[in-house]
Amino acid sequence: MKMNNNCPVCHQRMEIEVGFYYGTSYVSYALTVALSVASFVAWWVLIGFSTNDNRFFWWLGINIVMLILLQPYLMRLSRAIWLSFFVRYNPNWKIEKTDSRERS
């Protein structure tokens, strides 16, 4: 999944500076931990864990496969979240034009 170089609507550059997206690893880590905790709780409530069988290892295997399959989407989402920390959203962008774009 390729991310656009510029926003298709406002033409804001997606890469503000070299190495800008190194911080997305922290956002991606938080998203994967939250997803793993949510799947753990859902598994615990719906199926349960027991020391008599391998339910924990089934959850672990399914969680690993789920995270591998969702990784491209999680990385793109983490890039968008990281960008939103630094570029303000203007709800009136259609009427109010910005003075200058970041790194135009």
C-alpha cells in the first residue's frame, strides 16, 4: 500500500522533512498493543483460557497472524495519526485558504 506523496485535496506534502516518520514506530507499537489487548480480552470473554489445553497458544498464533496481515494498514494508519500531530486540520478548508503549505 503506497501512501500518496501529497494530499489529493489540499496538496499538503505527506513527508514534511527527512526522517519525519521515524516516530510512527511508537504509534504503530501502541496500535498493535491495543489490538493485541483487545483480542486477548475478547478471547478470554468468548472462549476463555485454561491450563488444561492450548487455548493460550491458539490465541497467540491467531494474534500473530492477524497482526502480520494488518501490518500494512496499521503502518499507514500510524503515519496518518503521526502526521495529524503536526499538521493542523482546518474544518473550513474549502473557504479559508492557508497562507503557505509545509515544504511546498
